[in-house]
Amino acid sequence: MDILKYRDGLIGKEGAVYVGRPKKYEYKEGELLIGLGNPFSWKQSQFVKFQVKNLEECLVQYRAWLYKLVKMLVNIDEEKINTLSGWEVNYCHKFVDLAKAIEKAEVDSLVCWCTNIKGYSHELDDKGKEVCHAQILYKACIWYNQAKVCS
């Protein structure tokens, strides 16, 4: 999987999925907002749900929040799922769609605003060393797909 920094020409490219937050208001309702951006940020933005102190906390909080959601989905915990807010439910639907597309090898690149990493592997033992939420998101999709097979 490639984790690619956003640039013109990537959006709409076959196999590439944009997973970042919008940078401009006009993207909010457009193709760049598919709903898989990190809701945590240390930068001021109208497109975040939770303000944190720094990048490290941003990624730690995102990982904990995302895996809480994914565990609910794997266990089909309707009681907990019903406590989620509307945007979180939407995130879950989009997450499952992305996980299925990755499983079917329909996605080979995740596009965000952060970094370029060619050939990123979910098998790397880098928990806590990620530089972009797309790495965490990709690993969560792999984990979800494997957990669904085992359940």
C-alpha cells in the first residue's frame, strides 16, 4: 500500500482513495471529503472534532478511537454502536467500505496531506511511530478484514 501526500492528479486516480480532512471549505461537500479524515488535530481547523496538543497525541487518540469503533464493528455490538454520534456512524460505514475495497485489492494508495510512503506494510512493527493517520487506518482495515474472517 502506498500512503501518498495529496497532489493534483491523485484524486480520481484508479486505486487511490482520499482519506484526509479537507483543507478548504469548498472541499467540504465535494470529492475530497469522503469522511475518513482524522477527527483529532493539534492544528486549528473547522474540520476537526477534537483539539489535542501535538501530533503524537493526535495519532495516539486517533488509534484508540478507531480501534474502539472497529472492535464494535467486528463484534457487531449494536448496544455500543447505538451510542455513537451520527458522524461516527458515517465514519464506520466508510471504514467498512474501505476495508472491503482493500481486501478486494481495489485500493493501492491512501491519499492524505501528510507524507509519502511507498510500499507501506501493515506488518511493520511501528505502532506509535506513525507519521500519518492513514497508516493507522490501513492497519485497522487489515485487522478488521482478518478479524471478520476469524469470526
